[in-house]
Amino acid sequence: MLLTITTTHVPATDLGFLLHKHPEKAQTFELAAGTTHVFYPRASEELCTAALLLEMDPIALVRGGGTSLTQYVNDRPYAAGSHLAVALRTVFNTAMAGRCDKRPELVTQEIPLEIHVPSLVSRGGPELVEKLFAPLGWQVEATPIALDAEVLPDAVSRYVDLRLTGTLKLSEALNHLYVLLPALDGDKHYWVGQDEAEKLLRAGEGWLSTHPERELITNRYLERRREYVNFAMERLSELDDLPEEPLDEAPEEKERRQPLAVQRQGSVLAALRAAGAHRVLDLGCGSGALLRVLQQERSFTEIVGLDVSAGALDLAEKRLKLGRLPEHQRGRLTLRQSALTYADPSLAGYDAAVLMEVIEHVDEERLPALEHAVFTVARPRTVIVTTPNAEYNPLFEFLEEGCFRHADHRFEWTREQFREWADGVASRRGYDVRYLPVGQEDDQSGPPTQMAVFTSREEVAA
């Protein structure tokens, strides 16, 4: 894999100071999966090019795991993705951080740059490359790389030859590459955890929160791992420094600009307010994205977050800063570890329960157990359930056909399938149910998220 950075800034050899790599030296760095070389094919006052060459170790790739085929036959040694991003961070870490002790004035300068990546994975083609880089001030030239028609006559290439030109700070350019190379690929060679969400926020500081495709980038960079994506999107929403919307802006335009996760939380909050709920269960709370919203609503006097994952609950405790809260605030919120299919009588008596993007993570044959635990044993007055609308999936331009929105989803239902399940639950358990759309609706496919609000008939009778 090769990446080159070229500048015509005068003197162009200032690039060596910014990268902390001397133009007259060729340097080598050992990585877990191979060797990285940094050298300068050309270094003059008028033009300077720094090259990063990553040579992958095939034995190290085999150690990385996979099926018997993909261990040995894959594109990882040849096409830029997460391996090259890791090499960038390892070799140019100081430059990415925007530090240059010898020439600190260079760090804040926007200089003419040309980035060339001869072979890049883009699961979305040149159009996706344009969508991700162009809003950041880059002129994008993404040329598809044709596959061998004799060997793969019907295959569509996912590889492009990428050339970016623009006038930016070098640290910004490197951070763009570090985030967007793996986002274009949509796959990583290592485990994605909480630390990856933190890396994304650090590398995306100053640009990701206002990027029009920030939700797409976040989902693909974090491999659609729900708890980490929710955490990152929540933080990005807090950092969003878009100017305040005009008062006469159309509501649909305002809605279109909000990430779907934020719209979903707002819809759930509105339904809880309408139900007059004060004591609320967040079932399958994950890392606490909704809990944080509920915590800010003073009308909720008791909030319980429940999840089967101890790791997710640890994240929730950190993001909610429970250890720092005053006692009277800390007493409003409780985190508990338990499976949603476990009938727990101690959860009875609450005003409302929320299952936000939860049921699709449960095997369908386990849904009757969940139904019994929630609607019979806990039996809150109101139950709110949201789940993806499978009919909307083709409208996500870069969601591959036949794929779910998250790797952990066991199913994704159409509107008819969701209503059939929810109507059955309501009939069997003594609830009424109504349906509400979440997100921008399509005339044919409906909304991206579908929501059911169950109300106990006992409550209606009372």
C-alpha cells in the first residue's frame, strides 16, 4: 500500500518539519502486521513529496484470524483501509496532533496539498469518496480500478485510485485520512471497542461534528456497534457548532439535519411525556444514550437502566458521570444487569418501559419470553418499542443489499411484520397499541424507524 503527500508550499521542504521526518533520510517502522517505510521521492524548494509505503506480512495476516479462505485470499496487503490508517497514526502521530517544536508557526498554516492513494477500498464507489471528502474542502478525483473481466465478468469493483487536492493544515489532512480510510472500507482488522470511539472523537475534532455525513462516517468507522456509535453520536451532537437555525425554517428541514439517533430519542421522550410517566425503565439501555436524555428531564423521578452487557453498563456509568453526581440526583438513576427475557417481579409497578432499538437484537424464538417478562410480569402502564423499518434499508445508499444495519441484529422487520407482532402482543397481554413514524418518511418505504406505543387497557379503564 502506498500513500504520497505532496506540497508546493515555499519552501516545500517545510513538509519535513511538519511530518517530523527528514527529507534526506529513509526511515523504517515495524508494525504488528508489517513494515512501514517513509521516504521522499522528491524534495526541492518548489515541490516536496513524502511517501508512506506499507509492506504487509502475510504470516501476520494469517494470525489475524478469519475463515480458511479469507485468511489467505484477501485484499488487505494491496488496498488502503484500516491497516494504512494505523500506519499513518503510528508514523505521523505527532503531525496528526498538530505539534512542531522546531517550527511551531507551520502548524497553523494552510498549505497546498495533494494526497495520492493509488489503491483504496470504497464500499460505495467513487460517489462515496466524493461525499466524505468534498465537504472538508478537498477536490476529489476518484477513478474506479477495473477488475479482470475474464476472471470476474460480473463483479463490480470496490477499488478506486484516489487523488485529493486542497489547501489545508497538514494535521487536518492526516486526521481526515485516518478517519475516512477505514470508514470508506467499512471494515477493520482489529476489535472495535470504546477506545475506538474515543479515537474517532479525537481525530474528528473540529470537523466531524459538522460533517453532513457524520452519522454514516461514525457507523462505518465503528462497524455499526450500537453502544459505541450511540456514545460517539451523543458527543458529536454536543460538539455540533452549527449556527442557530432561522426561526422560519421548515420543520422538515430541521428534522432532516438531525441524526436519526437524536430524532429517535426525541420521539421516545415525547411519547413518555404524553403518557405522563414519572418512573421509567430503559430496557436494553446499552451505553446510556437514552438514559442521558431521561436524566435531564426533571419530571422523571426514578429511572432504571437495564442491560445484559456489563461492559455497556460500565460505559453508561462513565458517560453519565454517576460517581460525580450529588446524592439527590444519583438516587434518581439505577443501573442493573439482567437479560430482558428474564421475568423479574421487582420491575413491576413502573409507569413506562422503553425498548429502543432492542428487540431486533433478540433471537425471534426468544421474543415470547421477552413479551412475558415485559408485558405480563413487569407490566408498566406504557411500553414504547422502536425498531428499524426494513423497507427503508434500500434508501441507505451505502448499506449493502441484504445486510442489516448492525452486525448484531437477528432480524429487521417490515412495517407489516412489526404491526403483526405488536398487534399480537397487545391482544394477548391486554394493551392497546398505536404506531408512530420516526425520521423523515418516504412515500413508498415509510420512515427509517418505526415506533409502537402500548397502553394498558387497565389504565384506560381507570
